[in-house]
Amino acid sequence: MTFLAELPDKSTFAALVLATRYRPAWVWVGVSAAFTTQMAIAVTAGQLFTLLPHHIVDWLAAGLFVAGAAFLWFAGFRSPKPDEADAARQGSLPSSFLRVAASFAVIFLAEWGDITQLAAAHLATRYNPALVSAGATVGLCAVAAFAAVAG
């Protein structure tokens, strides 16, 4: 399920673009580390949600969706400043570690609130959290491998 959900996702395209600029193996390592970290966070959050009453979780989820929609709505009215430089064109990264770190950072930040993260949190409330985390991580890393090779 995670593999299929991630195929058309922004993280896949980010990994593909990163692999056009950097060595695909380094991109895959950074992206896979980010996915692994995000799935651990998602599964932990899912387990924490099981400790709360159901109606509180419903209200928290609704509040987060409303807050996210409001942020996107108001951010859409902001006009871009002409003097803002494109961060990708600022220069090259000197070491392999920095390339892995850049790949990690891009995907780690992009995955917050992503459908795959929410699905993993939900599945972790019903099934074995370790298996959910492992299965979701393998699916995400497989998509990252396809993106890195395609890039």
C-alpha cells in the first residue's frame, strides 16, 4: 500500500530531481534514511494515539486539517519576492556526506503530514508497529530506488 501511495508523491519527484544533480547512490541513502526516520515517527505517533480517547483524536485530526488548509490558503496569496534566489542554484555541495544530508533534509521535511506517514500511523494503531514500520519503510525505499535510478 505504501509503495503505491508513494509513486505519484512529491517525495518521489524530489528524489528524482536530487538524483539528476547528485550521485544516485548518495541520494538513495539520504532519502532512505529520511523515510526510515519518518516511519519511526509515524508508528510512534500511532501508538501514542491509542492511549487517547477516540473523540480527542478525532478533534485533533480535524484541527490539524483545518490548520493545514488555512496555512495553504493564506500562503497562496503571498506574492514571491523577485530578489529571492533559487536555493538549488546557490552552489554545489562539496562532499558526499553533505549530499546525503541534503537528500535526507529535503525528504524529511517533505514527508511531514504526508499520506504515507498518516497511513503508517493509522496502521500502527491496529497492527504490529514493528511490522508496519518495516513494511512501510521497504515500500518507500523501493520507490526511492526507482526515483534515484530514473534520475
